[in-house]
Amino acid sequence: MNVNLRTFRRSIAMAVNASAVKELREKTGAGMLDCKKALEESNGDLTRAAEILREKGLAAAANKAGRVATEGVVESYIHAGGRIGVLVEINCETDFVAKTDQFREFARDIAMQIAAASPKFVGREEVSQEELDKEREILTAQALNEGKPEKIVEKMVEGRLSKYYEEFCLLEQNFIKDPDKTISTLLKEKISTIGENISIRRFVRYELGEGLEKKEDNFVAEVMSQAKL
């Protein structure tokens, strides 16, 4: 076989493998190396690979999620110049874990995420029915004003509601340091690696002049630039 052809086929196989690892990681929240090993063990079968991860690691993480977590930290983040302030409570099971660098780094990342991405809720279960009804009404009116047929408006509204959750629910936002994973995925990874149940309980975010008319700012870029200092 021609050497260039072998190289070409090998590069395609590597690309497919990388794509499968990424997909499995997004579905399970497991680490890249664990996903790769599970895919190798399952001969590339994504469904079986997910089962292997649950059997070996994520099943344990799921069990941990039901355990009581009353320790933890209240982490703060103040944006440069005092323009944005965040307080977030993140719980774990033991005071020992709460004091570890890994847990504190996770708490810091979450505080920065809230400062940059401005979520309104931790998860979609916090969104009130009143808020959902209001948003659904607005989205329905938008779709009808765009001239969409009524028979597909409902499906469009549900799709746009998913975008609403992704924008305003912290757990469904893309992680500012790694947009290929959500905060929910990041949380699952930490539960798996730290070995305790971890939960993001609540947060508050203050922005200077909030509610007053002001120019738009790119807070994601600003927060990230401060993190690199």
C-alpha cells in the first residue's frame, strides 16, 4: 500500500476517534482519557462505551449525587474596579475536601462564570412557571410575527426555550474556560475526580449600575483577561 495512502487513512481514523471521544465526553461528563479507554474497550461502540463509564466511574458519581453535602465554601469574585461582584455557595460532604485546592479552584471558576455569563438560575428547575409562561408567550409572538405556520410554531417555541435555558441556567451554560463542556459536565467531572457529592446551591450577582442605561460591555473577555493576570 502506498505510504501516503496509509498515512491518510490513519489521519482519518484519528479524526473519527477524536470526534467520538468528544461526543462521549459531552454525553457522560467523564474525562477525555476515560472516554478514550472506554471507546477502545467497546471497539468504538458509543452506547457500550457509555455503559462502561457508568459501570466504572459515573455510576459511582451518580450515587454520590444523592448524598448530603452540607460543607463547602462561599466563594467571592470581584471584577476589576469593583464593577461586578459575585457570591456563590458550593457544597461538598466534608470540611477536608472544602479546603482542598481542587475544590477551591472549582468554586473560583464558578464564581468567574457567574460574573462573566450572568445566569439567572442555577438549574432549569428554579425557573418559575410564571417566567416560563411569559417567555413562551414572547417566543410564540415572535414566531408568528416572522410568518411561521401555526402548526410548527409550538415546536419552534420549545426549541427556543432550550436556548433560553442554555443562556440563563448556570448548569447549562458553556464553561467560559472550555466552551466544549457545560457547567453541568464540569460538575460531574469534579464529583468523579474528587470523590464526594458537590452541588452549586445558590448565588448572587451584583453589577454596578444594574438596571440603568449604559453601554454594552464584553464581560466574558474582561473576566478572562483578569484571570490570566
